[in-house]
Amino acid sequence: MFTGSIPALITPFSKNEVDYKALENLLEWHVDQGSNGVVAVGTTGESPTLSHQEHKNVIEFVVQKIKKRITVIAGTGSNNTSESLELTKFSEKVGADAALIVTPYYNKPNQKGLYEHFKILHDNSNIPIILYNIPSRSIIDVQTNTMKDLSKLSRIIGVKDATGDVGRVSDTRQKCGKNFIQLCGNDEIALGFNSHGGVGCISVIANVAPRISSNFQNFMLSGDYLSALKLQDKLLPLHRAAFVEPNPAPIKYGLKLLGFCNSEVRLPLTEITQESKEKIENAMKFAGLI
């Protein structure tokens, strides 16, 4: 279930409120364009600035509108174990297919603390769990020996690896086995990531390029890396432009160009500069999206 192109959904806003009509249109587009799944309320969904009730409402809305046509992964991470457990159990209750749980940020637990955190979440829920390892944001890195220990828990099924280290994929594969799902968390290295044993990408740029991203992943899953390389070259300027300013502000502007929503983000994020807008426009033109 958890392979291929999985957009990390933006949360569209209108006048600082969640724009559910725009979100529904985006969901239908992703189903039509061949996305294999979606992540609801991850970092790209601006989870840090959604209230707890908004967080739950968006997850439930996405599950209800997708209706099992593609996979729904709910972002349920927190640096508070109890809070993360509440979100995880809620996501299970409303029918999400898995929970994506980021490593606790700011309070900087050690490896023992990380293990105990995820074990509590595992032992007190019944939903598949995908770890989200992103040291650049959380400071903490789930070391491969800790990942090995966590992979022995029956419902910790995989990892979204945003370390940026392609070699880590092989290390994790050796420690956790070939059936442990590894999803890339860095769009620009997804080609190399899959060649080392990854099976998909939780993607930012798939928000604006779902069909190309799906084809890209399908080529790799079928072993056609030459065709995938051609799409990598086509998407590279977009990979770069999408992070010229803090995510998801650039990609929201891209969706505005496509007519799906406005480019509104919540403070402390701000909308992108004119120079950044031009970079997004040029990258989307290069990819044939506009």
C-alpha cells in the first residue's frame, strides 16, 4: 500500500481558515492524476500552525473524501508523546491507513528516549506507523541500530527518510530487512534513494506535478531507471525552486498558478517574493506544467 508517489498535501487557507472546498478539489485531482496516496497534515500541511481541532478535522476530511481510493497517511507527530498518541488514536478511529510520526523536536531525546516514545505509540494503537526521520528540522537522528530495534515492533512498518543520505537506505535495509518500507523525504534524491532500495517518495513537488511524479516513481518501481532519469532532469528546476523559501510557501504559489487555491500561508511563514515567484513559474514551465 505504501509505495510510489505520495504527495505531502498542502493545507489550503482562505482568510486564515482551512479552505475545505479547495482541499477537496486537490484530493480529486490527485486521485485522477495517479498519486498512490497522500499525507494529511504533515510539515507541508503546516501542522505547526494548525490548531489541534483543525489538525483532526483535516485528517478526518481527507479520509472521508478519499474513500479508500488511494492510501491516506495521517501526520500525527509531536514532541509530546501523549499528544502524538492522541492524534494517532484519532487517525486510527477515523480510518486513516497509517500514521506518519516525526521524531520529537526541540526537547532532543536520546536514542533510548526515541525508542520508548515510538514504542508507547505502537503499543497503544493499532494503526501501521511510519517513522519520519528528519534531522535538519528535529535535530535528532534515529540511528540505524535504533531503527533496527523499532522495526521489530510489528506495526512499525517503515520510514520516511529525510536525512539526505542516500547511503543510509542501504544501511537501513541491512539492519531492518528488505520488507521494511523506505520512502524518500527529499524529492531531489529520490532517483538514487530508490536505486538503493527505496520504494517511493513522500513528495512536496507532487503537489503541483502529480502525474509526472507518479510516472517517475512507476518507472523506478518497474526497473526503468533510464526513463526515470529523463523525468528527473525535467523536474530538477522544480526541486530547487520549491525550497527557495520555506516550504510550503513556494509550492502553494505553484498551486495558485494552476488555479487550485491561493498562496496564503500562516505566520511565521510568509508568502514568497517576486523573485521566488519567477523561479517557480520558470520551473513549472520547464516541466510542462503551465
